[in-house]
Amino acid sequence: MSHLSIANVWVNSLLRTLHKQGLDVSAIVAGLPGFEQGALRHRGRLDLISARQLWHTAARMSDDSVLGARVGLQQDYRSIGVLAPLLWHCPSVRLALEHVATFQTLISENGVFHYDQQRTNIAAPAMLRCRYEETPAPLAANPQQILSVVAGTIQYIRNLFDQQVVVRTLVLPEGVALDWRELSDLLNLPAKVSGDRFGFDLDITHIDSSIAGCDETLYQLSLNYACQLLNSKQAGSERLLRIQGYIANHGLAQARLESCARALNLHPRNLQRQLAEQGASFRQLKEEVLKGVTIRELNLKTPPEQIAAQLGYSEASAFYRAFRSWFDVSPSQLAQHTRLDSQAHSEP
């Protein structure tokens, strides 16, 4: 199994869960790279912006205000790949939570959990604040996407650690239009609105106690394997970032694989092979860069004709055709969706 396989199993499990919620999965992934017949193909790569597009589309198609929580609670536990045996056989709860934060990117690059231990007074139980921080990108994550991760993680904690740690509170960021009462009922958990991030609070009085039934040998094997996968993913990500940097600095839409290969002292076929090993192609990476710049400029209210020129298109019509193939909507429609997304973070 590779890091690509783990991520793909997660995405396809997500799509099956969205289908169970009555959503048209084929429509959700329409126009996104790497999908065939409504599923992410084997060894395909779903970039961060495309993954967020998927969730924005799903949220717009659904009339369920707590869609993300329902999806998170129904996700197949096996879809987290190598993290499953690693967490099952971890020696302690504290170490298991650290592994969740460390290896989260094997599943998704959308964000990571950060922990902050607190105790209000000596008599009070020790509490661990778990907050989810999304990865910066031109397109912000949809609140339902983050909610799915938080709800799924709460479910894993309850299933794995029994009463060794107890989830005390669901935390929702201020200004996000969500039905916190329905979320509280769905998760059987008190909810509060505080700060600017999603998360939860844990009673960690027994966080350092050992986990019953863990196997030290299986734990070490799983940990070594997870580290190998993470190192491989990070090395591959660095190569992709170098190529995307070349594209960004050499004409964007005009950048070519052959000239990029020369700049990297590689034969074009060698470069293509390296990209294929990461589930990508030069064309796909170029589209990712172009999409990122486009969304950023639309957020700045830059006219589409100026964006086309900035991206290196000789004719605006070519940019409009490319735009439609990326987002399946016009620039004005995407700009409207972007404004609606930002308003969703500011509604009372």
C-alpha cells in the first residue's frame, strides 16, 4: 500500500457515504481530475483545492445543515488505512493522539489537529483542548468538511479508548452558520461556540494509562510502516512543489514539460515517470497552479480578463474554456460561490 492508496481509499469511502446521504456523487466530482465513473481511480491524486471543491459542491447540493457530522459518524474506520492498526495497538492514549496529529496528512492534507493541555484548578480534571487548523490555500475549506473530520475523530476516540479519555465538549467557531443544538443531539455531546476553530475538549485524567489489548510488536510494525509512508509522501510532495514553483515562475499557462525537465536536469520521460509515481502529470500540476492563482485573484475581485492575461493566456476565450473545464461554472458563478462561502463564516 502507498500513501496514494490510503488517500484514495479515504476519498472513495467519503463518496460512498455522501451517496448514502442521497447526494449525486457523479455530479459532485464532475470536472475534478482523477475521477472515473464517480470514483477516484487507483493511484490518482486529489489535490487540496479539488478536495475542497468536492466538499463545497456537496454542501451546496445538500439541504442538511449538519451533513459533515453525519458523514464523519458514518465513515468506515478501515478507510484511515495504516492509522487503524497503529491506533489499535498504541501503548497509551496520549501517544495515540500524537500519532493522529503526526500522520493525519497520510489521509488528507486539509488540516491537522493541535493540542493544548489545560487545568483551571488543582481540583478540576485535566483537560486537553483539541483544535483543528486547516491548511492555508486560496480556497478555504467548507465548514462541513472540517465538521466531518472532527465528528469522525470524536467517534474514533469513543470507540478506541473507552473511558480512558472522555470527550466533554464539541467546540464550534464563532460566526459559522451551523445548528449547534442539532449537532449536540447528533453527537450526544454538549456544544459551545468559542474562538475561530472547530474542535473538542477531552477529560484526560487517565490519558497515560495503557490501552488494553495492544500488541507491542504490531505497534512497532505499524509505526515503522507509517513513518515510511509519511517520508515517501513528504519526499514526493517536495518534488511536486518544485515543479509547481517552476510553473508559477515560467509563464504559468505557457510553461512546458520539456523546459521544466531541462531546468531540473531530467529527461522529459524521467520527469513524467516521477510525476506518475506521485499520481500526477505535468498538465495536472499546471492546472492546480492556474486554479490556485485564479481563485486568489477572484477573491481580490480581479476582472476575469486581467486574470487571463496574468495566467499567460493569449486570448480571454481560451481562459474561459479552461475555467469551465476546471470548475464547471463561469468565473462570475464561482465568484458568487466564494462570496457565499465567506458569508457563511460571518453569519450570526
